Amino acid sequence: MCILSQPYFRLSKKGFTLIELAIVLVIMGILVGIGVSMMGPLIKRAKLTETRETVKTVKEAVIGYTVSQKKLPASLNILGVKTQDSYGKDIFFLPSPNLTTNDLCTTNPQFLTLNDKGSPKNRVVTVILSSGENTNSDTGTNPFSILETGAATSTGSIYDDIVEYIEIDSLREKACHGINITTDNLPSGTEEVPYAQISLGATDGTLPYTWGIISGSLPPGVALSTNLISGTPTQAGTYNFTIGLMDAEARESRRSLTIVVNPNPPRIVTEFLAYGKVQEAYPSTTLGATGGKPPYSWTKTSGNLPSGLGLNATGTITGTPTQAGTYSFTIRVTDSGLPARTVDKTLSITINPAGSGGSGTGTGTGSSDGEKDSSVKLAILNQDYETSDYKINDGECKSWLPGDTISLSAGDKVNLYWQGGGAYKGQCKSFLCTKSYGDLKKEDTNSNNIIKLIYSSQCKFGDY
């Protein structure tokens, strides 16, 4: 008969023997020891990872701010991101000083000097770093030097800085559209009239700019200086050319432009010449011209002036007529352009017999009172620099260009209108004044039936 011993009966019950419990405790102690020994490296790695992410987040926030504002933030505090690393120290941030207040697209930056593991970086504008676990900023300040992680430093510590930097080119690629000439077209010009000085525009380049003509040519007499186009065009035509622009960083832009120069040949604006009388000195009269290039020279090309009268090279008619009659002749004005331009016009002078009355326009007989003789017309020359609109007796609305002449008969009235810079050209909307033949005739102090408009906007007239 076999009798089992007491210990074997305990195997069927729950719990541990003393030996088993001892073994479990030994194993648990080993595991706890291993856990304690691993906890330090795990925490260290977590802090390192978190700090790297913090530095990268700060970098992305700086880029986002710069792209939207076109300048660097002066401080990290305005970005709304965490600015301390996992070791409780503030993230170091150094921006290019002149890019925190100026447009990064057009400003020549004050670059930071940085060496990245032996590779020089010459276009850095921002450095962001954490000094790591040892809290020693071994990267230094400007100039910065990034080492391999774990490398020995000159101070004897181990390099563990976490560094990010931003170069100007990557920012400009995101924030700027590239240097661009913004001038799309140029106003037309007129021969022998000073061209309105035009400033060419550009954006997103770094000052200073260098401008030049790449191809084609400006009109003769017009030049480009820095970004200004100015001068006096001397020849009509259409001039196509290409403007070139280079900024301080050798970035380039081009734009094709055109200037149209309108012809401006000389025009004789004298429409009427005063009557004269035999044996009375003829009122000295200087012929008028516009356009072309002054000074002008004058000649008679056909017909005859009244006997006793002469025309000099400056366009002045003087003398004392000796014979009555109506004399038609053609005069020519020549400007000083190269080549010179000419224009002819036929005029007439009526000389009344000695003792007869009146004066006229050279196209009809006169009386001493132009109001009573409907054949006597009053010539009004627009000497103003602005174009006006006018109506005679509420008739058709017409534009009155500088240098043009209108004529009134006895009993007529003229209504003047201001064009308002051309907005109402030919519409006669901005009424200025009404002048009658009689009122205007009073301005004709030399009785040659010619007066001039001095200021259309003020309805001022004077003798001619």
C-alpha cells in the first residue's frame, strides 16, 4: 500500500510555496531593475524628439509669417507657438535685422554667416536653435557653426544643439512673384513738344535697379535715364523697344513697350488780316504759327502784298500802303526742325482809299462800326493751353483746340464750355460763359478784328 506525502497534496491547491514565491520575487526585482535602468534613456529620447519638433514648428511659423507679411518677425512671441524647448530654455531666434521692417522682396538683406558641418552658407537670414540637453549653445552666435551631433566642442562638451536656418531664396520663392516691370504702356507724344516725364515701375526686386534698352529704340530726342523716360521727340512715328531691368541680385525682367509720336507740322493760325488805308501806316501785324519746331521763318511764295507793305523773316507785316484794293498772296512758314517742315496759306489784305471808313478782315469791305456791317467778322484765336468747347448762337457743339480760330459776325454770341480734362469733349456740358460780338469787339483795341482767348476756364480775352 502506497501512502502519498503531504507536499504533493498541496499542488492541487492555489498559491505558491515559499520556494516559488522566492523565485517570483527575484524575477520581479530583476524586471524592476531593468525598467529603472531604461527609464532615463527613454525620457532623454522623448525630450530630444519633442525639442526637435518644437524647433521645426517655430521654423514653419516663421516662414508662414514671412510669406504673409513679406518681412521677418522681430520676435517669436508674435507667432503664437511654443517658444521653449523640453529642457525649459527659450528657443534662440536671430533674424536678419533689416528684414524685420523692410520688404524682403525688394530689400538687400543683411545676411547671417553660418557654416553647416563644413559647408558655408552665405544667404542665411534666420537662425533658430535649442542648446540641447547640456544647455550650452555650442553653435555660437553670428557667425554660427553647426557641428555633427556628438562631436567634441572647443569647450570640452559634447555638441547636442538642435539648429534650423532659413535662406533668403526659399522665402522669396514663396513670398515674392519675381522681379517684374509693372509699366504696361506709355503715352503718345507729339513732335517738338516735350514728352511727359514717365517713371517706369517695378516690383519684387532688390534695390537699386539698373534700367536699359535691350532692343529697338526710343524716339529721336527722347532718352532713358535710370527709370525716367523724358525728352522732346523730333520725328513722328511708332517706336517699339524692349526695356531691360536688373536688380541688385542680378535678377532680370524685360518688357516690350511702344511710344507713338504724332506728327506736328507747323500750322499758320492767322486767319484774318486787318484792313488798311492809303497813306496811313498799316498796323504792324505778326503772323502766328504753331507746331513744328520754333523759331519760324516766313516768306511770301506767290501773289502780292499791297504796294508799300512788306513781310520780314519773323512774320511781321509793316509799311504804309500806297494803293487801294484787295491783295491776295500766299505765305510760307518754315520751322527749325531737321529736316525743316513748311506749310503755306493764302491770305488777303484790303486797302481802302484815303479818307474811307472802317477796317475789316481782308475778306470784305469795312465800316467804322463792325456791329452795323455784317460782312465784318471778328476772329477769335484760342491762345489757351486747354481745349474748350463752344457753340455759336446755340448751334452745333464744337471743340476749340489751342491755336484754332473761330469767327463771329455782328449779332452773334458764343457760349464757352470747359471740357473738364476731356471728359466732356464735344458735349458742351460744363458751361462757363456767354460772350456777344459787341462785348468781344471791345477787346479789339487795335481795330484789326482779331482778339485772343487767354483763359478758357475764366473766359478771359485780350487783343492780338
